[in-house]
Amino acid sequence: MHGRPRQPKGVQDNPEKLQASQKRIALYSRLATEVLNRRAAKQYDQESLKLAGKLLEQNPELYTIWNYRREALQNKLQGSDGPEASQAAARQELQLTQAALARNPKSYGSWHHRKWVIQMRLVSLDDELNLVKQLLMADSRNFHGWAYWRFLCSFMGLSAEDQETYVLAKIEENFSNYSAWHARTSVLQHLNAERPTLSLAELLAADSKGTAAPANPSHNDSATAEPLPGHVLQQEYELVRNAFYTEPHDQSSWLYLRWLIGNSLARWDKAKGSSAEAAATQVSCMPFCLVSCTSCHCKSLLAVILVVDNSRACPCSLCNSSDGVKVMTPLQ
């Protein structure tokens, strides 16, 4: 495990530590057996829930025990004993999951149980959002915390603009935050889906018919995500370039650049054979310092671009020089 030194071979454990460990194992075994027997007997009293809570605090990975608590509390959380009892039970479950996550911040069962409680809408969602933000301040790359943040944003109906602002702040705090870069890919797609850009043809067609422009443009009706608009791509290329200047050998920003180039290539492919093809095939060059170009990430990325479409090599002298990186983006 991380942070635990390897025990040298041939070195005997301290007898006192070994005895204490065996005692803890015996107590844990008896507790687990007792709780599982109570679950099999469908005992949902307070004493059984208390024992289950103690077991989960010691080992949050016991999915069966989390299921046991949900079976016992389902009716109470749905209001069978009144709203005050429901809210008290919800707060108790959140305290339990918080204690379990303090022991193991990456416990799938604990995060899943917390989501189940939150979906009952018995506690303050704003407080919950602030709590997960505090977690991400302490551990900014905890992908469980980021998944829970995305769940809360969706559940609360937070705007894509607010999400984008938060994600950008986390990236600017640490350009090596894989989870924040990943969250940005999702947020940008939602942001541009909420504010689609109507094509000129759609505007002219609506004007000729004397009707309002369509609320949802045709190019956003597909089930698959649309490529990002050209002006958004330009902004994102500038953001990732700043990341390269700060951490040129960090892999996370280079992975994000791969995603941006994928969006650029998708826009070019979509414009083939249309009147917008000439504009979509324009390229912009983004020069980098030499240290960026000598990194293994840069060399790998250039190889990918050339393999994807060698015919789109930029003819300008900057891209063909030793101190520039060829990054092609459609201009709109």
C-alpha cells in the first residue's frame, strides 16, 4: 500500500504488535459475524444499526453492510416516522459515511451510500457542495470527490457556467490536476450545448418563413457530442499552452491537448464537402519553447497528429522549424 514501508525479509514482527493485531482481527471477525447474522434475520433495530456502523467504520468496503443499512432505513428516510425522524436519520448516515471516508477517502461503497442519502433531499445541498469542495482543497486529485462533485452539480441543476468557473480555478491552482482537466472536457461540452450557435442557413430560413429561430439547432440534436466551436478551441489552446510553459513535462495537460486536437479534426471532417470547408481547414500555429518540444509527451503527440492526417501538415516556416509545435485549429 502507498505510504507503508516494505517489511524486510527475515525480520520478525514485534511480538506485542503481533498480539495486538491478532486481537483486533478476532474482535473484527466476531463483529462481522454478528452483523451478518442480524442482517440474515432482518433485524433492523437501533442496536443492529449501531453494530453495523461500527463495522463500517473499521472496513468501509463491505457492500453487504451498506445494503443492510439501506434496507433498515428505507422507510424511515421516506417519512414513515415523520419528517424530523427522517432528517435525523439522514444526518446520521452522512456522519457515518464521513467517518468511513476519513478512514478510506476512495471507498466506493461509502460514496455510493452518501449519494443514496443525498437523493432523499433531506439535507442542505449547498452545505454538501461546500463540503466536497473542502475535500477537493485537501485532495485536489481525488477522482471519487470529482465524480461526487459532478453528481451534485447535476442533481442541483448548477449552470455549466458556474461549473466551468470552478474547474478553471482548480486547473489554475495546479496544472497537474488530471481530474480537473477531465472534468473540463465534460463541462465544456455541456456549456456549448446550452448555448448553441445557429448557422447562417438556419437564421435565413427562419427569417424567410417569418418564424423564430429554432431553439435547438439541428447540429445539436445528435446523440453524440458535437465538436467544440472554433473560438472555444482557440481559448482552450491558449490555456493549455500556459500549462506547458509552467509544467512542460507533465502528462495531464498533454492528454488534454490530445482531446482538443480530436475536436479540431472532428470539425474538419464535418466540414468536408460543405461551403464551410474552406474556413474550417484554416490552421493556426502555436509555438512553444524548445524545452516543451524536447519532452517525450510532445514527440508522442506530434507522431499522433501525423498518423491521423499527414495531408494536413502546415506549410508555414514556424511549424517546420525546430522551435514550434504544429497544432491545427479551425477558425470560425
